[in-house]
Amino acid sequence: MHRARFWEPGEGRRVRCRLCPRYCHIEDGQTGFCGVRLNQGGTLYSLVYGQPWAVHIDPIEKKPLFHFLPGTTSFSIGTAGCNLHCQFCQNWSLSRSPHDPRQAVDLPPEKAVQIALQQGCASLSYTYNEPTIWAEYALDLAQEGHRHGLKSVMVTNGYIAPEALQEVYSHIDAANVDLKAFREEFYRKLTQSHLQPVLDTLVELKKRGVWIEVTTLIIPTWNDSPEEVRQLAGWILEHLGDRVPLHFTAFHPDFNLTDLPPTPPQTLQQARQIALDLGLQYVYLGNVLDEAGSSTYCPQCGAVLIRRLWHQVALVHVRDGRCGQCGAQTDIYWG
């Protein structure tokens, strides 16, 4: 176990976690909602520091990040637990499992960074489950990675307390944030959380200069209406700007939401067109084979800047950070 940050003592041996908007009051011997932050004798500990369950080398496009270090690989780490309870979770075998050290890999930050460097990765990604709940580990990984020239990426639901965000993101370079819907009812019923803290996180990350991309999983009958898509894309346009990439991804039946069909490709294509018509410049489709919806186009002349096949970069038509056809500056971070 590793002594946690982001908490305060309460009455008796109770503690209050201050890492996410749940602000769990945790009794001695109990864990918070996430299942991996344990109160032992009036002190809060992380059960998963240096103990990931999932370790892989992924294309950065799989996060998905399409405009941050394209064509590179990222050393990707995830643990058990989550601070949301999404009925449709596509990674529930990690997020809904209690921590079991027998399934974990012993991977302190120094060792993780060395492996990433040996494998030629350009970044570290904190992903698969919600990295906010293992913020102490992510922070130390990010700091160690920066010492060796590696960038750090959070793949997150954005459900983090404002006061914790300042420290947790102090060494984070990029984030893909799940904006799961644009209705409070959706968040309350399907995730046991709230919408506003996620919106606040997005605005704050933009203000801090963290590279942001946004992902919305389109679930039939729940968040696929043209009006909701229009509201979500309009909010991004107003609060984050027209150059923030937005990814619409396809749902498949999983976990507790198996009575719905997969998202039809035409629903995703309609959502993409709505967002483009509103003025967003970079709108992508995921979990489906759609070359047009996976490729990046120059906002000025319409030329293909990056062609992608699934998560692989097939063509780059960029020179010195500019469109290879018209010379316009691209909104892509190359490192």
C-alpha cells in the first residue's frame, strides 16, 4: 500500500477523500466508492500504486488521440476500480473489479519509464480504467517520464475534484476526456455521477493548456438524438473552441446494458455531420471502419492531412507542421 494524497481526517478514524466530486467519507477498514482507496487506522492509502493490472504498448490513436504525437506508440497502464459506475462500461472487467494483488504487475514508476524507453514509446498513457483514482501513481509516472523526455496522457472520465485537478494535471501533457452525454439524467441514471463536474474539468484543462480531445460513446436511445448531439457539439464549440477534436464512437452491448443494439454506422455519420455543420473542424468516428471519419483534413483547403486505417496512420501530408497542399498551419502536436 502507498500513502494517499488528497484527503483529510474526519471524526474518530473516519477520513474524507478529496480526489473526486464524491468526497467519500470512509470508515476505518473501508474503501471509497472507487474500491482502491483504503482507510487503515485513520490514514488513507492507495491499494494500486505501482500495481497495474493492464500494461500494453498501444498506438496513441487508440486512446483516441489523433492530434497528439500521431503515429507514435504509448506505454499504456491501467489498474482496477473506477469512480463512476457506467452501466455500459466497455472495460468493466477492470473498472468493476476489486483490487487483487495476485492479478497485478509490480511496476514502480522508474521501471515503467525504462521499459517505455526501451520499447521506443513517445509517451505514457494512464488508461483502461479511470486514472484519477490512482492519481498518486500517475503523478509519479508523469514526473519520472518527463525527466526522460516522455509525455504523459490521461484517458479519463473527467470526474475529478477541482482542488485535486491542479496537482494531478501539473505534469499531464494531453487528455482524452469522455463526455458521456449532455444530459444530467443520463449521468445520474447510467453512471451514478453528474455532468457539471466533467464540463468544469474540460474548461479548466483548456485554460491550463493541456492538449484536449473529447470522446462521446453514442448509445442508441440514450444519447443519440440529433438535438443532444447538437447541444454537446455546440457546448464544445463555445467553451473549448472549433479546433478541439471530437470523437463519436460506436457502442456495443456490454456489462449491464446488453438489451440495446450496437450503434448503426449511419447514426455516427449523422452525429459527425451535425458537429461539422455547427463549425467544429475535426470530428472523428471510432469503433467502426470509416476512412473519411477517421482521417484529418485541412480546415482551409480540405486536403487530407493524415489518413488513418483503424488505429494506424497510413498517410501524412504535412510539412513542417503545415498542410502539404496549401501551407496552412495544422492543429497537430508533433512533439
